[in-house]
Amino acid sequence: MLHCPRCARGRLTVQRAGWICEGCSAGFPVIGDVPWLFPEPQAMLAEWRGRLGFLLIELAREAAVLRDEARRVAASSLTAQRLQQLAAAYEDHGRRLKALLAPLGVGDSPIAYETHLALRTRLPVDQGLTNYYVNMHRDWAWGEAENAASLAAVSTAAGEPYDWGRTLVLGAGAGRLAYDIHMQCSPELTVAADYNPLLLFAMRQIVQGGVVELYEFPIAPRSLAEHALLRALQAPAPARPGLAIVAADAMHAPFAEGSFQTVVTPWLIDIVDEELAHFAARVNRWLAPGGTWINFGSLSFAQGERAQRLSLEEALECVPAAGFTLAHRHEASIPYMQSPASRHGRIERALTWRAVKVRDAAAPPDHARLPEWLLRPDLPVPLSQDFQLQALSTRIHAFLMALIDGRRTVRDMARMLVEQRLMSAQEAEPAVRGFLARMHADSRTRAGY
């Protein structure tokens, strides 16, 4: 069922140290009891480790800022109480995240925040550790209404009776839908695959019957006490045997052709970095003949070129073109992220379809991989025209930032740009003002990790 995400041909076999490709001999470790099946597993491990290190530093800095602000208000005030509460929560939150993500191997060596900021990791902005953090609380603490609605939409689409067989839930997130399908619909095997180790490691503990305690930080807290709430995340019962958790990239998924009877893609097809026509062909190839693709979620194609920001009609057109017949489709309004501790909450109009594989799809094009010189540290970095342009803009950026000494004005800095023949006198002052405005805004925005 598993094949190599690097060479896309060889079969993976489990060894003492992890998984090995029989074709290219590439190795894939098991991290925190989760098979780490990325095309470049060590590079991805370093990427997530960097994200976590930056997050821990940021949480510590945020706690220090909160305590400093608390000292500048009346000690007995509600404001001081709120700031102290948040500071303590951030500090404890960092400790809990570090423990949960210990398999990534983050050490205690002090690294300058500025260094992390300058060399910030480059995962897609929608794939950071904390981008789907609230989903864990929805899945395992307070989201029963939404979880039930999600399962009802998917099981209704499957129809009764339906043999789920081997089921893949791709983009499983914190895992509640995969767990519910496994427990309520009785697939022979359920594979929950996702990209994010925070969600995967939490899911692993929870479905085994453990309790993960993490803070919820509501967007719009209903009261002072609800600015930071320590939640106990747990499943209704331990998962029955046959629920497997895999760390994988949907664009390089480590699944052989025809591995599954059912593929479920919840809230996924509009955020993957690939045209839907190509992604639908990937789903087709993972399915056995006559297999079923159940897609669930809202449609908001907002990435890539404008031609790929599809309407509903265009999205549905991709399904039969990829070798499916559309057997079922419905829409329903469901609750979305309605935390009892927040004043914010939404109703989403979710679309669900069931598509049955009627023929094999043509192989989709290979998804772009990182260049070899990024994967192999012994190869020279090419001096491309783009890099030369970026180097020049970085030098100008550094030159301007170095001019900030607490005495120079915008006009002084603009004059120096003109003297260095970097800009005309007419352009310099507005350009410096705009640059500093962006730097000011960036300094007040928490970085992504």
C-alpha cells in the first residue's frame, strides 16, 4: 500500500529504524510513533524543528511583554489581572508544546530571536504549526455539534449500505473526522494523513485514550477568564484497532495506486498547491476500480493564478474529467468554530460530493520539488539573476535599517539615498516613508510559525 514518496516507484518496507524504499533505498524515520513519509524527511524535520524553536522564543517574548505591561498599570486592576493571566498561560503553553513536540528534537540551546527572524522557515503560510491550532479544541473539546454535522454529511454522501474498505482521510488535521469515520462507519483500515506534526502528535495520543492539555486562546473572549483556557482534549473512547496515522505531503503522498476503496478529502481541495484537475487525478490513482472519493468542505479557491480560482461549476467539471462519475452532491449549513468561550463563530455552507471511479485517470504531472542544490548541502548555490536582484534589495534594506539611529529623520535618510545614487530626489522621501511604515507595521505583527 505504501510506496516511496521520493522516487514514486519503490515499495516501502518497515525496518527497525523506520521505512526503507526497496527501489532507491531511501530511508524514512518514525518520529513520535508517526511514520515520517515526506520526500525529504530530514529536511522536513529540520523545517518543523525551526518552526517550533521560533514559536517557543516568540511565546517567551510575548509573556515578557505582557508582564512588562502589567507592571505599568495599577497592580490591583482587572487589566493587570488579565495581563498576568495571559503571561502565565503563554509560559505554560510553551512548556506544554515543547513536551508534546519533543520527538522533533528541539534542544535548550539559546538562539537569538533575531537569527530565527532573519532565517525564518519557509513552509507555506497556511501550513504553520499553529494555523489550525483551534481545530484541535473543536475536534476534541467543545465541537460536538460541528463534528456530528461533518460525520453526517460524509456518511450521507457514502450512502447505506456502503463498504468503506480501506479508507484514506487526506488532510486529516487534528483527526476527529477520521476517528469518527473509523468508529462509526467501520472501515477495514483508516489512514489519517496530514502535514502538521502538532496535529498528528496530539491526535496520536488522543485516539489511544490519552488526554492532551493545551490552552485555548479565543479570538473574541466572552470574559476576562476566557482569554486563556486550559482545555483537556480527549476522545470519547480509545480508537479500535486499524486507525493509522501518517505524516505526509498530499502532493507527494506515499500511497500506491489502487490502495484504497475510499478517499475522503475534508476542507482540502481548495488549499492544496495544485490545480484541482491534477489533484483529482491523484485521488483517482489512489483508488481501486469502482472506489469512492468523498469530498467535504467549503469551496474557496483563493490561491494561484486567477484561472485556478474556480467556481463551483468549474470544480464539478473537473470530477468527470478525472475519471469519475458524480453519484451524489449536497450542500448544508453547518456550525463552524463556535467556541463557547468566544463571541465569534460562523455558519459555513459546506459542499459534499461522492464520486465513483469509472476509469483510470492519466498520470498527473510531477509536483515541483526543491532543487537539488537545496537538498544536497555539498552542491554550490547557483548565482541566478533572481538571487542577484534579491541580494541588491536586501543590501538596500540593510542600509536603510542601519540609518535608524534615533536622530536621523525621514528627510535625512532620503538625502543619503540620493547621495548614494540609489534613488532620485523626487522619489526618495516618499519611498523611505513607505518603507518605514511597512517596517513599523511588521514590527507590530506576530510572525508566523
